[in-house]
Amino acid sequence: MRTRFAPSPTGFLHVGGLRTALYAYLLAKQSDGKFILRIEDTDQERSVPGAIENILRTLHWASLHPDEGVMMRNGVIVQEGGKGPYIQSERLPLYKKYAEELIESGLAYYAFDTKEELDQMRNEMAQDGIAAPRYDASARMRMKNALTMSKEEVHMRLEKGDPYVIRMKVEPNQLITFEDEIRGKLEFQGKTVDDQVLLKGDGFPTYHLAHVVDDHLMDIQMIIRGEEWLSSLPKHLLLFQYFGWKEPRYAHVPLLLNKDKSKLSKRQGDVAAEDYIKKGYLPEALLNFLALLGWNPGTTQELFSLQELTDAFSLDRVQKGGAIFDTEKLDWLQGQWMRKMPLEEFTKRIWSLVAAEYAQAKNDAKFSEKAALIQERITFFKEAPEMLRFLYREPEFNIEIITNKKQKVTKENLPEIIDLLIENLNQIGSDTWNESVIKMTLENASVKQLKKGQMLWPLRAVLTGLPYSPGAYEVAALLGKETTLKRLEAARKAI
């Protein structure tokens, strides 16, 4: 199956756009097909410099590599494939050719109305109680177009170079039906469809004409796009019909919503994929999260690699209703993917961050052991320097962190607890100092003298200076006997 992702370069790639690209990619890969990237830059006024590069960088970051179309090779934008160009602004003669074909067949017409005349028409229709004023069959007869002018006047205006647009001609009495891959059977009345502009006055096509022409010429078989395009679907179906082309399959995916069920927008949070990349989210986590926004695998599985998504994804399990963009779930998935990362890779990813903060880490032979200590507890790589701080810096003494009401560690009994920890840990030889021996020694002591939590909470807190950290046994083993006892003695003195 040939699918495509066709973003407009009007800014950084939206997370909704990345989800659309993901779904299109998955369907192509399931069928050993092609995933095509096309750039729809016909709205030149809204095009942003650098946007194409951002789109390509984001797709490559996510491992959604196009098989054909616009790509980036060694930092340079290129176009590969036999059906290009794949950037719409480079295809203008094609659009003009097909628009004029529709005029010749009587399915489109020239319109010479000015902006002021169009505004007046809409105002008059609104005053007449028409809720959605549009340039339709009833409006076109009182406007300046080839349907109300003589052929001679139209020819004269074209010869003079008068500004014009080309509009499609929609008959109001027709019924347009279609079977959407997600929405099921859809019906549209011709009277609800306007005579859409196909070719603008600047010679650029609108999305409606351009995507129909391109999807046909590029042999696109499945179009994944947001539900906001549903109202435009009848125009596109009519255009395929007008040209005598078989329409592709369409699947309109649900919108992404804020927690209050409003449309996801910058006003309530980050919406660009770039924002999440900068925050340190893993591509595996973000793709996993986006895949589940609107799609249900039908099982209890929540973690999906890109290959697992390819194997499991199906349009028949995509919901119709909007999907809540819940960053708490995203953070949970981020943590899960951090834990799944091979320790060697995790160590490499955090080493430079930690070494930049603590010079000792640069040549630390035990750095991998220290990385393993926090991998189960970390959400973002940037947390690593602070989480490992206690291994390279003496922790600050904080009585509020060391005491714990739930564990029954109070300012009054803390001196006794510290003394017992020192006494029991001193019994362990330096050559037998390891996690299992420390655990056995302290658990035996706690049975006789204190509850387990009463010993472990202050031990961990004294050694790390943190309210939350790796476990006491692990920390003490890695710090070594000398450092462990030194910190306990310092805490005893501070108390």
C-alpha cells in the first residue's frame, strides 16, 4: 500500500501531525508498501523558513523514514522517487493544466469577484438568515463569473489580465456517499458544498485541487488525516469524479484534545513535537503514546515498539471520538522505556551529562554500576546528575529528610539509630562489603533492635541527602565501607 504524509511547512511539526505520519507509516510497512513524504507549500504566505527541515528532522528522530519523496541526506533536502516533484510549489503547471481541463468540461469556471464583493455577498446572505454563507449555486448567479457573463466578456477579461480564480461547479441536488475507514458510511448533500476555489489568483492551487491531483498522480492508495477535513471530503470526492479517477481510501482520525476536551492548542500546553524532543522524551515513548491516542490494541498491552505497532495496528480499532492528550500517561511510558533501554546505552546517554557536572565521573571505572543504580528510577536523562550527586559530592545534612513519621524515625530516637547503624556496619570487613552482606547484617539487627524501616530510611537519607533515591543497601555497597561510615559519623556529630 502506498500511503503519504503531506504536511504544510507553516511551523514546527504538530504532535497530531506526527501521529498522522505514524499511522500512515504503519499501514505502509504492514503491506510492504511505500511511505511517501510530500510537502504541501501552496499557502506561501504562511510558509515558515526552516519548517521543512524541522519536519524531516522530527520524522528521522522518530525513525519514520520516508521511502519516497522529500528526504534529508547529510543535512541537505533532496527529493527521491519517480513521481516528483514532491514539493507542491514546484508542480504549479500541473495544477493549472488540470484546472483548465475542468473548465473545458464545464465542471469549473472562472470567477472575477473582488474581496469586497465576496464580503458583501456573505453579509447579505447572513442578513437573510443563512447560517453558513457560501459561494454556492444560489450565490454564484449574482456574482461576477463565467456562468453569469457572456463568453466574449470572459475572454476580454482574461485577455486584459483581470484577476480571477477558478472555482469548481457543484450541483446542489446531488447526493455524495462514501465509506470512510474509521467513520463508516458518510453522506453529503450537494447543497451543503460550496463552489470551492481550486486555483487562486496567484496561480497557486488550493489544498483541495492540489491533493487530489497529487494523490492520483502519485498512486496514493490510503489517505490518513484529521477529522477536521471531513467537511471538505465531498469536494475531494467530486473532484476525483470530475477527473474520472478512482478515489483512494480515506481514514479521518479523531482530534487530540486537552483534558477539558477542547482542541489541543498552545494556550494549554506544548503542541509541537519539537517541544517534547527538547524536554528529553524518547522517540519510543512519544510514538507509543501517540499511537494509543485514538487507537486501542484490544489487549492489555501498553508498551509497543515501532515493530510491535506495525504488527498490531489496524484502522478498525481507531475510535471516532477525540483522544485526551494526557501527559501523565506520556511520562509513565517515558519511564517504562527508560527501564527497557540496555544498560550500556543508558550509561552512554547519561555519562556526558554527569561528567559535565562532576569531573570525577570522566574516568570513573564504576560509572556503569552507578548508572544501573538509577535506571529504574529515572524519567529523563537530565535528572541523572542530581540523582548521582551523592556519589561525587558530600550530601548536606538535613534533619527533615532524615526523620520520617511513617517509619517512626524521630529527632529523639535518631541518635540511637545512627549508633546502631555504625555499630552493625563496622562488623562487616572491607573485603566482604557488598549489598547482600549489608542487607543480611542490617536485617538481623533490625529483628533484634529496631523495625526494618527505622534503620533503612535514615541510612539511605544520610548517605544521599535526598528525599527519594536508590535503596539503602545498593547505595552503601557502591559508596564503600569507609565513605558510608564517614557519612554516618558526620550525621551523628551534626545531631
